[in-house]
Amino acid sequence: MLTFDEVLKIQAEAEALLAGNEHEVDSRRVLELVRDSNCSAYDCEFIALAVRLGTKVVTMDGKMLREFPQYAVPLSKALT
């Protein structure tokens, strides 16, 4: 078990590591992806971001792989 102060310190370290690497996603695009797929808004945020950045989402989520084969690749392929 961690103390509350230890958790706060770990959280601060994690946020410092991520600082400056956050990306905004277009909410309309996310909602369009939700409308046109069977994926959650949470999953579609990753897809929208991948499209915006010109990259792929590496995932083990079967639904994302089926719904967005052009933007999602299985972890097993990413490791080879």
C-alpha cells in the first residue's frame, strides 16, 4: 500500500514526464467516428488522434482493429 503522499509524488512525476506531449483532438471528428462505428468515444479519441498525427494506434482491442483496420494495428504486428 502506498501512502497518500507517495501517490501524490508518483502522480506529479507522471505528469512531469507527459508535460508538453499532450494533444488536442477534434470533438466533432471523434463524434463522427462514434456515429460511424461500434466503438466508444474513448476509443475513437485515439483513432482521431492517430489520423491527425498520421500514425497508427497499436492495440489489442478487437473492436478497434475490426472497425478501423486502416488506423489500428495489432500489438503482435507492432512487435515484429
